[in-house]
Amino acid sequence: MAGSGKAINAESAVEFDRRNTDWYVDKAIQAIVFVGGISTIIFVIGIFVFITREGLTFVFDTLDVKEFLTSEYWDPSDEDAPEYGILALIAGTASVTGLAMVVAIPFSLGAAVFIGEFATGKTREFLKVLVELLAAIPSVVWGFIGLSIMNPLIIEWFNVPVGLNVLNAGIILGLMAAPIMTSIAEDALKAVPDRYREAAEAMGATRWQVIYKVVLPAAKNGLLGAVLLGVGRAFGETMAVLMATGHSINIPTSVFDSVRALTATIAAELGETAVGSDHYGALFTIGIFLFLITFIINLLADLVVRGVRKG
Amino acid sequence: MFEASELNLRNKRTESLYRTLFLVMTLLLILPVLLILGTLIVKGASAISWEFLFGYPKDGMTAGGIFPALVGTIWLVSVALLVSVPLGVAAAIYLNEYAGENWFTRIINLAIINLAGVPSIVHALFGVGAFVIFFGFGTSILAASLTLAIMTLPVVIVSTRESLRAVPMAFREACWNMGATRWQTIRRVVLPNAVPGILTGVILEVSRTTGETAPIMFTGAAFFLPFLPESVFDQTMALSLHLFVVSTQVPNVPENLPYGVALVLIGMVLLMNSLSIALRMYLRGKKKW
């Protein structure tokens, strides 16, 4: 029996070729899904290549990098002496993003701790769903809220002439970024193994002591990652900022000053420019600047979060 | 029996203090938004009528309905899905079923994070530079939808990968042991178990795409068009851009009109997200492993 079995195996091994139709189909599919995977890299490179391509003539012919970054005068539509300084726009974006983070960081991290560590069962499930739904509200709706609900409230409460300012946009952006930061921060807390908590509880620690001494230190990097992604999101937000900041070029000295953001400038002016003009090129150059900054923020967030997984 | 010691009591007090503090923070995060949504509903409800949903804008967009914007949004979202769903599912299958843990996979992951993190207005610039000008599609549904598809690709990839990952490894191993190829295993065992999960991701993407405004402003959406698009090379109105236009660009709009547009838009988005969440919960309850 054993001998004949061996003989059959040896015989069939001669004719056996794995490359039948199924094998070729498998290889073909592997190639197709590989294209899907690599397309993400192609798109990121493509974004950089195409915005650089449109901005290139301006960067080489007209742009004075020092003036671009340090001048606070942005007046590209002046025919005689156009000005291309984005300092005031950077100040606008930075002030709004900064205030948004002041609003969003404590509340989103606090909410994440409550949902992840204190709440249980149905309450936790309900709050999670609610946070997920809040994260889905489109940015143009937030902009509309800033324009038509926050604006009159700010005018009335603080007795100021204009309610479209850093305060308005900061609160709107903060409310907008907070749900996403809450979700990511809660994931970071969830990633802390339960045995850490159990060990601390076995030593007689109360729940708050467990959170403060064990969970938060262990989830530190993940929480930092959540904050960074929130910063990236607030920084790159366009429609809400366009509608709620007041859109006047200004280096703000108080939260009641109107400002203009980098993203909003592109959104407001691109429609009025001729393709290939200096103004057009200048807007794409702002685009390159935005791309690079968000690239760095995302890279940082990724490195920070990965650090915790290795440890 | 044990008496509660001074330490026990103090711990109990700090415990409830912190619990209340974090509860208040959570409520402060959620309640203002619920109040705002309530205001939208109260002020917008009066604008909504049969004529509002199925009529054309009239009198320089200060009256009439939003029908062309609704139809346009459906066009934009459908074409975007045709591109992003196959591409995103393929990418997720590659990442979960074929790719190894190496530097190349890491770069793809980084690319996904970046696609999701690049500002929407930069995606718009890319759409103008690539699809409108370089590929010569002009400002059209095609250009706008391709821009939207690339922007929302990470949503499909991430959710598909999650649902593929949820299929137990033992299922695949059992199938491989029967002599099936990788693709046969994916086609017959992995995908059937993952399809409902992929569907929740697709619904989420529909919701995301519906609300996006900046990427379509310069690539294919128009402020006002008195007719419906007939092919992917036409321009179109879109609901999200329509909200921007009636609330900032048109003078003398009656107050409840933009509220009505906002309410329809947010209603669509929240409805789809709720659907996706409900489907996810139903599946979690049904799962046998």
C-alpha cells in the first residue's frame, strides 16, 4: 500500500503544474488590487505635482520668498503693484486654529475620558453614537451656523459691532474638531490593555486613581496624536472659516477682530483669477504651503501614535 | 464588619467629584451642538414644502426650490462612488489580504492618512490643475466627482479594511487547506462575510461626499443653473454649494430659505450616518463568531 501510494505521488508530481487558470486569475487579481493600493501613493504625489505645476511659473518668476512669508500685505488684484504677503493670512489661520484648540482640547479629552472610562453600557453606547453623528455635520453647515446663529449672539453678548471674528470662527472650529478628537482619543484609551487597569484596581486604587496614574500615562502618545489630528483638521478647514471669520485681512489683536485664513483666501479668490496669471499662481503657492504643513502635521501624528504601539 | 475609613470616604468623594466633572465636560461638548441643531430645525421647518424640494429657484434665488441642487448632488455623489468604491475596496483587499508588514505598506498607510488630512481646498486646487486643465474635462461633474472620489477614498479604504480584518483568520486557513487560491478564498469566503461591513463604509462615504463644498466649487459646481445636467461633462448645482451661495452671495434672501437648505442638507447627512450606525449595530448582534 505504502509503496504504491508513493509511486502515484511521484507520477503525478511530474505532470503537476500549479499554473492552471485559477493560478493565473489569482495573479491577475493580485496585480489589480496592488494597483488599488499603490493608487493612494500616486494620488498624494499627484496632488503635490499638479498644484506645484500650476504654481511653478509664479514661484520662479515673481515670488520673493522673504516677502511672501513676512509681508502682511496681500493685494494680488492691484494691477500696478500687486502685493503677495501671507503673514496676515498665517496670523488669521493661526489665531483661529489656536482658539479652536483652546475650546476643543480640554472638552474632547474630558469627553473621551468620561465615555471611555466612566460611562458604561447603554450610556456609553449612546454617547459614542452621538459623538459620531456630531462629527458628520458638514463644514458648510458649520459656516452657516457661524454666520446666522453665532454672529447675532456675539454681537448681543459682547456688544461689538461685528460678530464675524476670531471668537466666532474659533468656537465653530472647536465644536467641529472636538467630536473627531474625542473619537480618536477614546480609541487611544481603549488601546490601553485591561490588565493594567485590573492590576491597579487589585491594589485598591479608585477609578480616578486608575485613570490618572495608569491609563492616561499609558495612552499619552495616542492622546497627543488625537490633538495633532485635531490641529490638522482645524488648520485645513475651509468653508466654515470662510463664512465665520469676517474675511478681512488683519493681524488680530483681540478675539473680536475679523481675520482671513489661508484656506479661505484660496476659496474666495480662485474663481476671480485668470488661469496662469500671477494671482492664480500665488493662490496655488499658498496651496503648496498648506499641503506641506498638513503633511508635516500628519507625519508627526503618525510617528507619535506608532511610538506607543511599539512600546 | 468593616467600617468605612476616613480614607475610603475621601476617595469616594474625589471619585464622584471627578466623575461629575468629566460628565459636565461631555455635556458641554454635546449640548451646544444639540441646541444649534434644534434652532436649525425650528427655523428651517417653515421653509420646507413639496414646492421647496421639487421646484426650481426663482427670483434670483430668493424664492422657489432646491430641486436642481438635489439632483446635482445625486449626480456628483453617484459618479464619485463609481470611482472610489472599486478603487478603495481593491486597496483594502491588497492591504489586508496580500500586503506584508513592510516599509511599502507603511508608505501606503501614510499616503492614506495624508489623503484624509490634506485640506479640502488643496484637493480643490488639485482638481483644477489635474482634471479641469491637464486632462481637459473642464468644469464638469466628471472633474468634480473625481476630486471628491480621491478626497473620500480613505473613508472607503479604512472601513473596508476594518470589515475584512473582522473575518477570522481560521476561515481563510480552512479554505486554503482545501486547495483554494488566495483569490478564491477572498471571493468565496472573505468578501461574503465582509460585504455588509463594507456597505456601512460606503454609506458613510455617501454622507461625506454629500456635505463637501470646497472641492467642487471650482471643479464642476455652479452657483445657479436653470436646467438639470444631462451628462458627466455638464456643470451642475449642488446642495452644499447652494447653502453657501444663498447664505453669502445673494442679497435679500428671506431668512428661512437658507435655514431650509441647511436643514435638508444636514437631514440627508445625519440620516445616512444613522443608517450606517444602525446597520453596524445590527451586524454586531447577528455575528456568530
